[in-house]
Amino acid sequence: MDPIKDQVHKDLHRLYKIGISAAEATRRITDFYGKVIVRERQVQNWFKMFKEGRKSAKRKRGSGRPVKTDRKALKNRFFRDREITTRELAADICSQSTACRWLKKLKRKWRKQREIPHELTQVSRSDRLSIIF
């Protein structure tokens, strides 16, 4: 967290304990720092959290969406069959966009499998020649 914001949150907690309103706390902080650092709505949100019992102004660790993709399963499926599409790769493991992001992070690109030319039989060769001539 930014040191200024950390200090502002401590100041907000101190002002909340004194019993000052959110609007007054916003004005005092803006006057002290000389610029708008927090808006009144943010101060109201912090005061609400303090009222609900939150004592610290630090960000809670682990808040945010947790990673639930089984990357090992993606990797195994990809290296087992490199011609697999992203939709097939992601089936039952994650979303297609997650599989695309994962491949991009690995600097891999899905490319369509090229067909290997086969030898023509004598009959096919003669048929082609008869069409041309």
C-alpha cells in the first residue's frame, strides 16, 4: 500500500475514534495534505468498516479471486496432444479464455495441423493425367 494512503487510513481511524463525521474528516485530510487524496465516499466506506469492527486499515491478504485452474492438468493435456484446440484443452478444467491466456503466457500458439502429402497410386496418377491432357 502507498505510504501516504497507509498514513491517511491511520488518520481516518483516529478521526473515527474521536467521533468526527466522514465529511469533516475528508475536509481535514484534504486541508492537511493540500490535495485530494481520498474522496468523501471512500471515507464513508472506511468509517463503515471501522463501525463494523475492523481495527486495521491494511488491505486484507488474499482478498481477490483465488486461482482455481489446475495448471498441471492443462499442461499434461497440452503436451499429450499438441493439435488440441483451446476449447478441447479447456474442457472440464477451465474456461476457453483461461486456456488461451495460459497458452499465451507459455508463448505457445495453436496452429492447425498440416496435412502430410501422400503418395498417389498408379490409378490416381493416370486419372489426373487423363484430365489434364
